[in-house]
Amino acid sequence: MVQLGKEQTHKLLSKMIMLIYLLFISVPLGGSTSSISCYNDQGQAVDWFYSYKLPKHGVSESHTDGLMYLLMDGGSDGWSKGTTTVNDTTGALGRTVGQLYSSGKNAELAYILYNDQPPKGGSVDDANRRGHTKGVLLLGGSQGFWLVHSVPKFPPVRRAARYVYPSSGTNNGQSFICVTFPLHRFQTIGEQLQINQPSVYDCDVPQSLASVAPALAELCKKTPPMFPQHVIKAVSNRSVALTSKGGTEFISFAKGPMFDNDLYHSWVAPYLRSDLLVQFWVNSRGILPSDCSLDWKVLDVRLIHPGQTFTFKTTQDHSKWAVSPAPAEGGGGWVCVGDINRNQGEKKRGGGTMCRRDPVVWKAYRTAALECESCGGGGVTCPSQSQSGSSVGLWKQTGRG
């Protein structure tokens, strides 16, 4: 038996420790690719989460200004302040999206990154004519997640090899919804994205997963420049029920350019049979005003105060969400989080939203909407009850300018 000296033993132990460390960091924060999931701030796999990145508050001496966020998952009773900043790899967003970069080259991992404003290294032809959509799909052996967000130039391409939150997403408020789905749901999700016509700037769908979700493989398929970049279904719009891994029911709304109308007033509100208060990016041309012309009313939000934070105007908020004014019968009100705005140009572009009914989630978003634009053009306190089927006096009054 060979006897090792003290120095040799020390070197051997050092090598073993280094090997263990390398093995540890090569595993995603969320675990192996078979357990790809949404994660919360504590590193726990969750069925879903909502996150609200707050706008800059003008606290110039604070290095975290523009990087703070709120978080809500199935274990929450409303918004809670993030335990770190949105650019930290140990936060919910960093842990979730970071799985793409920490998993290494794995044949059993598929991903689709799409954004109408792609990041460096991810340019897309005709991005301005494709869907106004932003999101991440990442799936492994048995499950994956779908993250829908509003951040330009996010996330980095996979070859960047690390999670980074861009400066393009710091000044204004931003929205995120992440849902963990079983593997068989991703074919339907891929079909929804085909309707959207997204700007896919980075992707990989290995054959083992392409056979399960061929729609994702079509989205990822590169074609000659004279043809559309991705195979698109000729469907104007479609809504589908999507059940998460944990059994939570969502409704996905996807519209393409042929729909040629506003997502919320022309479709989502009447489909849900609910009036809606809608937050979207108002610093663009052709903004659609609040609309009371149909049975179900849609009001544009003007002033926001989410959670125990601060009040800000929609001119500081790039997030895209909608909430019903009051709870629906038999449960919580509707909440929708998506990636498209209410303006003339985006009537002719693809986009969508993901909706659900939940008392806690509804309350978190509903209490955030303070002031809305009335259908007469003035400012009013956002209604606390549905006005459909009755007089629209409150909705049309002209209050604060």
C-alpha cells in the first residue's frame, strides 16, 4: 500500500475539492434539465410566478434604483419585495433564465428566445413587422417553462454564457409571468407562437424534443432570406386553455397580423365577459383611448401603485397587463399579463396575453391600478365594479385631467 506524504495528501484533497466544485457549478441553479422550472428568490421550483420590475424612482444615490422588483408565486399572499435586484443571478428571474446558460451543451435541452427588440448578437430581419412579442421557452426531458415579459434586448443569446439584465430594462417598469408546464404542453405553446409570428433571435430544438413539439422546431427552422424566417400558421387568432404542471389553469390568447384589431377590446374582454383596466406602454404613436363602445369596456390605466412601494405614471411603465375591475362570480377577478400594447400599429402585429382567475393575484394587480382614463378622455379613479350592462356614466365622466 502506497503511503502518501502530507504534501501529496494536501494536493490530492485540493484536486478533489476542485472537482466537486466544478461538478456543482455545472449543474443549473434549478437542477438538471429534467427539472427545468420557474424558480423563486429562495431557489425553490414553483409552478408559476409574476414579477413587476419597478421603474427608476429618482433616488440617484441608490445603485439599486431601477433594479428593484416585486414577486408573487403560489405561496404568496400578494406582492412581496424581491430579496435582491433583477440583475442578480440568485433572484427569481436570474435563477429561472440562468438555467439556459448553466446547463451546458445538453442534447435534451430545447430553447426559443424571441424579442421584437433583440439583444446584441441576436438580430432578426424584419423584426418591426413581426409580432410585438417577448419571451423565453426552455424545456428539458419532462417539463419546462414559458416566460412572457416586456423587456427590450433580453435575455442574452445562449453563447453569451451568462445571465445579464440589460440597461434597456432599467428606467421603466417591466412585467413578467413565468409558468412551469409539462412537456406535452409545448406543442400547443409553439402553435400559439406561430400565430404571433415572433422575432426568434436564438434557438435550438434537438430532434429528441422536436418529435414532441414540432411547432417549436418549425419556429427555430432557418430558411433563405427571401422567405419568412419561420413557418407560420395562417390563423388570425386563437385562445387555448393551458394547464401548468401544478394544475393551474391559464388561457393563452394569441393574435396574428390578420386579426387587425386591438387584442383587449375586440377579443379578450368579450371572451372573458369582463370589463378590463389595461396597462401598456403609452409613449408610442397611435395610442388607443379607453373604449366603451361595446358591451365590455376597456379603460387605459394612468397611475399605478403596486404593493407597498411608490406611485408612478404609466409614462414610466413599459409593462403590459390587464385586470378586471371587480371579482368575477364564483372566484377572483381576471388578470392577464402579456407583451402587446394598445395602439394603431400593433393592431396589425402579432402578440398575446396569458390570463387566469385567482383572488390573490387579482387583488395584487387590481389595487395597483389607481387612476384610469375615462371614455370621455379625462382621468377618473379606476372603477371598482363592472359597468357593463348598465349606465356608463362613471366611465365617461371627465374628472381630473
